[in-house]
Amino acid sequence: MTQRRDLLIGFGIALVGRAAAAHAADPPIVPGSRRVAAWLVGSAEARPDFALFLARLSELGWRQGDNLAVTFRQLTGDAAAMRAQADELLAWRPDVILAQSNLAASILRPRAGPIPIVFVSVADPVGSGLIDNLAHPGATVTGFTNFEPTMGGKWLEVLKETVPSLSRVLVLMYAETPVHLKLWANLSAAAPAQHVVPIAAHIHDGPEIEHAIVDFAQGGGGVIALPHAVTAANSTLIIRLAIEKRLPSLFAFASYVHEGALVSYGIQTSDEFRRASDYVDRILRGASPSELPVQAPTRFDLAFNLKTAKALGLTVPSNLLAIADDVVE
């Protein structure tokens, strides 16, 4: 299975090169070909899950430059800039849009009209107003969820187990996203049992993130970055400041542990992107998103960065390392 995945990634990287160029200019359209727009966190080249998505589409008979054109935009995390990006993507007249994050999906939904949207990495899509219900999502939107609000307490538990001495935690959140309020409520309710005082930081951009971390760091503690386009777009800043201020950090995805975060607990994005390619294929062949139920994650992974732990003067408990899915040495 791993060997096949590596082969798919290798093949997909070549396909990503074509889509990545579309970040600056949309690709030429072969008459009769179909169009897929991808709006994701991070660059196309840095996303092995996007490579898997493209490789899987090729397996299903959709070849870039032949019967398929793919354009790509990188999420900025800034709502005003993202609205302009959304209008650019829609002006290209895609047949399907692959959108990552609650913010991207919520910006697209009222603008896209009849254009189908397949979302990935979206939390609580019903409560966020993106779909009617999981089994019958509605006319034009479907996709794959990442977290339920109960994950707020789980993330706090994981960080506390990793750093037993932890007594304070800064929670970076985008309060305008309804699910973040639910995650915060769940995390706050779990805090007394963990003997941790949570502090919410309502952030919208890099300067607000930097101010929040620098101010919080004077009292020591840890950082939890709730998954969002803003925390994703500023992950390098968050991780750098957390290490500089000696704050253990938790993110929702293992990719951030490879960037330098201490710990992550969350879904395998490669799995949801692979399944998203199957949904895109079915829509391109005539299926309605309303026929495709929203799907939940199939597994969660725990990851640690031991280099970061050493820089922070921490030792990750051996019982956690024994069950970790990914350890960065």
C-alpha cells in the first residue's frame, strides 16, 4: 500500500507542476475538456495530498492537457483577498471546485451558483451553514469533514499528556467561524480536569498572531492552533515564535509537525484528498453533489517532532511515542 502511494505521489508531482503554474495564470483549455479549480492551503508543489488527488484523477481517466484542465489558488487566510480569489476562480468557469477549509467553502458557497463544490478539511458543515445535512447535503455542495467540536477537549488532553507540567495554553482561534466557538467551548469545559487554564486569542492575520503569542509567552505555557485558513497561512510564524518563546505547540495535521510543531493529532489529509478525487470524478460524469453524502474521517494520527522537543527542553513520554503514527527525529 505504501509503495503504491509513493508511486502515485511521484506521478502526481509531475501533474502538480502543470496545476502549480496556474497559480499565476490559468492553463489553456483544450476544446471539450473539463475544468477543475483547486483552492487549498499552501503551494501546490508542497502538497503530496494534492499530488495524490491529481494522480487518482488520472487513474480515473482525467488527464491534464487532454480532457482535463486544472487551475490552482493558494489560500491567503485574509477574507477580503480570498473573496477576490474566489471571484477569479469562478470567472474561469470551472466544472467543479475543490475547496479546503470552512472559510474557503463559506466564501464560495453564496457565489458559486450552480457550480459544484467538493470541500475538504471542513469542520461541522451543518452547523456552519454549508449543507443541509450529512446524508443529503443539498444541491451543489458536498465533501469531507475533519473534526467534530469534541476535538477541542481532545487536543488539550493530547498536549497535556505530552507536557504534563502544562498549566496554561493559548488557543489561536478565528471566532467568526462558528465551529471554533464550539471547539473553544469543548476545550474550556475539559480544561479543569486537565488542570490547565485556557486563554483564547481571536486572530485574523499574522500581526495579531504575533502579538498574542509574544504577550502570552511572558507567563509560559503552550499553544494550540485551531485548524483554519488563517492559522494555516501563518503556520511558519506560529511555529517559529513558539520555539523562540519555548512554548510547546499543537496543530491538527502532521504536516505542521514536519515544519517544527511539537505535536499533532488529526486526520490523514491524503486519505480525504484521495476520496475527494472520486467525488470529483463522479460529478464530472454527471452525478449531483446532492447524491453524494458528506463523509467523516476514517482515522486520526498522532505525530511528534523530537527535534523540537529537545529544543524546548522536553522529553515526550515513552508511552505516547509507542503509539505515535509519525515521529520526526
